[in-house]
Amino acid sequence: MPKDGQVRRKKTQSKDEGSVADSTGHIYIMDLRPAKIAQRSRIIRMSERGFSPMDIARRLGISRHTVYTWLNRWEEDRNLYDRARSGAPKKTSAEQDESIKEAAVTNPSTNAMKIREKLNLKVTPRTVRNRLHAAGIQPTLVVKERLKGKTRLQSSEH
């Protein structure tokens, strides 16, 4: 969860407004958590001032591996941002994502399993819930309550 109104960018393989490409073609994610960039910057500055990687690691409370990673990255391409990672490919198309959203809006009392069955999707209910979450839709939680011997359905919406 981002802190203090900061936004996390999705990992991406292609260049978009949240990424930067260098002269070698590497794509980097713009890391919006300044503490990481500040620490990487301190590693470089301390190295330039003559501190050994062991001393840098000890003083900053990080591993030698981290120090070497960022010193090497700086030497390679003068960049302190994270490189883009591929991640897993999406299991649904944009059209299927839109159909999932439509099904939830049309029938607010439905759930992910019913949407999956209705649309004949070959994905897990978790994937359907992920698509609803990405669309900003909070699935309706249907709760059974016992009131005076009767069962009533109550939807909890946030």
C-alpha cells in the first residue's frame, strides 16, 4: 500500500509515461518511492568519496550485494531506477475485461464465480475479482443474516 498519497506504477515491458528507456534500450520503471532512489544515490556518492563497498553496506545497513548491484548498474548505464520486469501475461482480453465489468454493473448482486460461468471464461474467480478491482468495482458481498427466523440478503458496499 503506497504511503502519503504516493502512487505505485505497474510493472511494464513496454515504454509508457511511467517508464524511461536509456540509450542501450533498457526500459526502467520510474520509481515513485524517493527513499529507494535516495539510498541508491548515497551508495554512489559514498563510493565516489572513497568508501569501500563493505563500509557502504555497513554504514547504510544494507547487504554488500545491494551495494555491488547499484555500483555496477551505475557503471553500466548511469541509472538508479528499477528495470522493467515482464510479469505474467494477462489471461483475459480487453473485451473480456469489459464484459466482466458490464456483468457486475448490470447485476450488482452477482459474484465472480457466476460472472465467470455466465461469460464462459477459462479463468479462476480470483482473476475475475482482480479485473473488477482494476475497474474500480467493489464486488457486492452477499451476507445471510438471521432476523426473527427470516433470512434476508444484505449487500455490503464500500
